Amino acid sequence: MQTGTSSGLTLDTRLENLLADHQYARIAAQLDQLPPQEAQLYRGVLANRANDLKQSVQLLEPLVDEVTASGDTAHEKLLRTALAEDYLRLGDFAKAAQAYQSLDTRLHAKLTPDEQDEIEMPLKMLPLAKDNPPTTIDPCDPFRLQVTTNPLGLVDIPVFVDARSRSWMLDPTLPFNLIARSTAKEVGLKVSDEMATIHTLTGRPIQVHVTVVPRFTVGGRLTLHNMTAFVFDDADYIFPRSGYQVEGVLGYPALAAIGSLTVTSDDIIQVRPAVQIGTPEKDDLLTDGTPFYLDGDQVIVALRRVQPSADPAAPDAAGPGSPSGPPSGPNSDERMYAVDAGGQETYLTSRYFEEHAAEFNSMKEVPFASSGQSSDSQPSYIAETVPLGVGKSIIDLHYIRVLTQPLGSAALDDVYGVLGVDALGQLKSYTFDYRTMRFRAVGE
């Protein structure tokens, strides 16, 4: 450890592996062993994951020229990707457009297919919005509103688009707000002549334009001015089987303004805005629960492993510290899960199965084919009850699919599971507080 090597890997290589594995606390604990520049790079990337955007920019911007000149493309990719995400989440579309273009121009050949898909939307869409005015937000006190569950099982929130009542889908993983062309036309919004063709939103090529909504209100209370939204053709975002037509999507920019969002099982949402009129209540900020992080287009939550009650002393299936095994160290009971509040599919990955394989010895396999993967079906199991630790609390999820083999996508196989709305819907409530980057869940 003192020499920076373990099993033939340098400390820097180990930290790169830990970053891909979302082990942020373990990275932070080892940064003092690095040279100052490398430590600053990783601190900037960790600030990006923790959504401390100004700190991330402050740490990473001074390193761009030096890291680029070093020829270390792995470090350059880390730096440029994090910095581009910082600008995007800060709403600086001009800087973000330039950053994503530089990332693609310099390192396109070094990006994996998954990474190329991840940057496709910002790379192609941001140039349309680079001259848009910044969004401003009116202060607003906390409020509650009634929401609906749409035919896809996702949350629809009542909004006003320039005083026209609408219902928009909530998708915290989307980096942009979206609006249907019919809604933009009815409201009288000016839609850009320029357009971009993307395929990662729906899985097929679609054309998007951009507009600015002068006044946008969430639930009749929280008002945003000059909100940028990207315009899709109605026919490109419809679900024929359910007959559900998407009118608009609230992505990260709206979530950042909302501040803290609590969704309950009776379709009530509690909003605690990032900017409030009066003095916030003493318990306004969420400080318990567990940390969550933003990693590209993923929301990553640290959940505790709960030993099966039948055999609490059962050893892990894979050895501590092995590449595919469980983590070790002071946070060794934490496992990283992706939470997809805009997705319908919940499953635990082969990493979870490796640690719990003995629990499925007497169960029958069932075939599974993910809607987001092109591979053939693979064997899986249905776990009747899956206990997960959220901070000091334990929640039980029921009838969750467990995969036995990797899906072949690093973004999915590196986590222990993907929790969609079918899992979140089993909870009494769940909260994402973007002000403290804490996640809380209350079981059934």
C-alpha cells in the first residue's frame, strides 16, 4: 500500500478501477498517497460525482492544459468528461457544448461504445442551445402536490407551460428538459430551425429542435423563467401499446430547481425548493439516509448489504477485494445500485448473484431479456424478498429478478442492481435531496 502497488497494479490504476466501480469513499481515503496533480484530478472528479459542481470546476479547469500535454489519455478522458458534465449541470450551455466537442474531437477513438452513446445527446443537442439565456428561478416555500402514475408506471407531474396546464413525465436521469412539438406550437413558443438527429433517447433516430419557455411552473408554485427545453415530434415519443403520449419530460435542470423531492405511495410529492422565500425549517435538509451520486446519466446510491437472517454469518461468495467480488475496507458493507426513477425495469446484476448464489440453489431458473440489450435471453431467478440497507433503515423489495450473467454493459454490470419504478413503487416513500445529495427510503 505504501509503495502504491497491489497485485502488480499501480495506485493510480487501482483508483481508476475503483472509480469505474463507483467506490467513491474508498478513493477519497487514498488520495493523500498520490502526487498533488493526480490527487487534484481525482478530487475534482469526486466533486463532480457528489454534484459539487463549482468545486469540481475550480479543481479541474487549471489541469486541462497540463493533463492534455502529458499524453495520458486515461486521465484526460476523466477530466474532460467530468468538466463537460459540470458545465452542463450548471446550465452553461456554451461552455458545455465546447467541452463535449473537445472531448469527442480529441478522444473519440478512446471512448467505449457505451461512453459514445452517453455523450451523444449533449454533443449533438447543446450547440442548439449555446446562445440561450440562463434560466432563473423564483424563490418558493415548500409545497405538496398531487401527481399521477401514467400507463408506463412512471410519475407524471402537473406543470404550467406559459400558463397552459400540462402533465410532464419525471426522469431524474435525463440531462435535459423535453417538450412535445404540439405543446410548443399551442403555447406559441419559438422553435429553432436548426435541429440535431439523435438515437439514444428512444433507441431509433429522431430529430430534436430547441426552444425557450419564458415561464414554466411546477405544480402552480415553483416558477422557472427562460427554461431551455428540447423539442421532439409527438410521433417520436409515443408508446403505442399503452397509448401513452409523452407531452414533456422534467429532467435534471428541473430537479436541481426543485431541490428536494419526496414521492409517496399515495401519489403525493413533497417539494422543498433549492431557493426558498422564508427561513427553512430546522429539518428542511435531509441529513440521514444514504449518499447518492451522479455518474454520467446514472443516479448511484450506496446501499448496505443485509445478511440473510437464516445464516447471518454466511461468508461472501467471492473473496474480499477480488475484481468481481465484494469491496473490502471501512465501507465494505456498502454496495452501489443505480436508481432509475424514469425506468420500468428492476433487476439485480450478476455481481449481486455472486454474493448470494447459495440462496438460489433450490430455485428454478427463468429466462430474461433486457429491453435495453440486444443479447439473447439469459437465465435468471426471482427473489421473493430482497432486504437492502438505506442508512440505518432496512427496506424489503419483493419479487425482484436476479441475473446470473453479465449483461455486457459496463454501466450496468458495475453496479449491484438497477432499481426502477416497479421497485420504488413498493416503498411507502422515497426522497432525493439534491441539496445534500442524500437518498432516503421508507419501507412498505
